[in-house]
Amino acid sequence: MGLNYLNSFEALRCIVNIYGILVNETPLRIGKGAGGLGEVDLPIEKDPRGIPYIPGSSIKGCIRSLSESLARASGERVCDPLSVKSLCNVATAAIKQATNLSIKGKSLNEIKEKISGLFKHEGFESEANILTSTTFKDVNELISKIISDYGPCIICRIFGNTELASHIYIYDSYPTEDVINKVTALSRTRVAIDRFRNASRSGALFTYEYVPQGYRWNFRMRIINIDIVRGSGKEVDLLRSVIKYMTTHGLIVGSMKTVGHGLLRLDPDNTFIERCFVEGLKIVCETPIKLSEVIKEW
């Protein structure tokens, strides 16, 4: 994506749509918290019609988590999105500030002083000292230093952070039309275990809802300006690996994962990938291709 990925939404270069079928190969439980009057203790997420669905945020969170694991396993630097101090966020803000100050005609020394002060103010004093003591020939070299050493990391470049928009959109998944009115939440009663006594914990009986295994869910994902069909680069490689993983190993989504709930697998024979681009002020979409055919080339 190069040095201009911070401006990657200024022009719509490519849209990749992936749509198809998810199958819950084990019982599925997307909880909504404690139950209200007339509900079980732990109900599942349903829309106002009472139809169970899988929130897009739940799927996207699992995809991001999987992407982080794959990136770390490949030796990529990955930030902690839950950290109070995020170097990726500060680096992104610094790049934006350096670019804006350069446009306003500020000198390199002024820009370097401002950027170093930003890192120091956010608690990254060692990074600030490095930037202060390093000699740069121009602003582009300063920005290149920030990108290569401090971020944003590959995950933030794809999924965004507080300073950077996401390239990935995941929509809510509903049961397919043939079963949408047949999906019925079942309930199961369990008891918590006392770890010290290795026995049932007194007063810890609870009932939870779940969707039985074997249902089909509509899946829809949109990727903006990362061409996973014909493009190249680390971002492309990582997203291809994630999608292949979803078709072979599946995602584990929702609660009670360690007791066998939540395995969702993307069905490659019933999922399609569509590449669109802008040409002559018109959006042109190529013929959708079955995902099982595309991933053979990945």
C-alpha cells in the first residue's frame, strides 16, 4: 500500500465483495448479557422479530484477532489495541500532523520538534528522543522513519485504529431464507465448577440459550482499496491467509468457546468473490468467481 496508505480513501480504486455462506458446525451462542423478565439467565442475541443473528462486530473482532495471531507468527510487529498507550495511534497522528505542517510550509526543524513533542506528551519518551537526535534530509524521510519503526502496524493499516479508518466492513449474518423462520434457540442448564473443591459450586446453576449446529448463515464482507484478487503486498497476503483459514479451520465466535461452541466455517463452494473498480466515473464489477476457485491461486 506504500507510504500513501493514510490517504487511501481519497480515491476509490478497488472494492472486493465476498458474499456467501457460513455454517455453524458446533452450537452457536452470541450472548447479549443477563436475561430480562421471562428470559433465561443468559439469552442469545436476537433482532426485534426474535430471529437469532450474528452481529458483524462479533465476526470482525474474531477476524481481527486471527489476523493479529497470523501476523505475529510471521514476525510482524503488532500493537495491542487494548493498551492504554498505543504507539500505532500516536505514530498515525504524528504522520498526519507532519503532513499537514509540511503543507502549511513549516520548516523541517519545526515539524520535527512538534512530532517529537507529540510522542513525548503521549508517554513515548525514548521514541521522541530518537526522532530529536536523528538527522533527516526532508519531511518524507521523517515520515518514513515513523512508519518503519513505530507504525501503524499491519493490523491497524487494515482494520484501522482511533486515528485511521478501517478497510474492512463486515455485515450482520442472518440465517438463510430457507431456514430463517426455523432457527429456534434451545436452552441448556449448567453449573459452575469450584476450582478448589473440583465440585459443583453452590448456588451457581444457570441456564443459557444457544443455536444448534448445522444452520447456514448469510455472510457478507467488503474490502476497500486492498485488492486481494489481483494485488500484492503484506496486507493482501494476510487477508488471503485469513479467508483461507476461514474455509478450512473456521472462526470460533461468541461465548463458551472452550466447551465446543461457536465454530463457524466459510463454505468456499457457496461463497463468491467480486472485484469492482471505477472507470469513466462508473463502477464496473467483474463477474463474481466462486471462492473455492480463487483460493487455489493463493
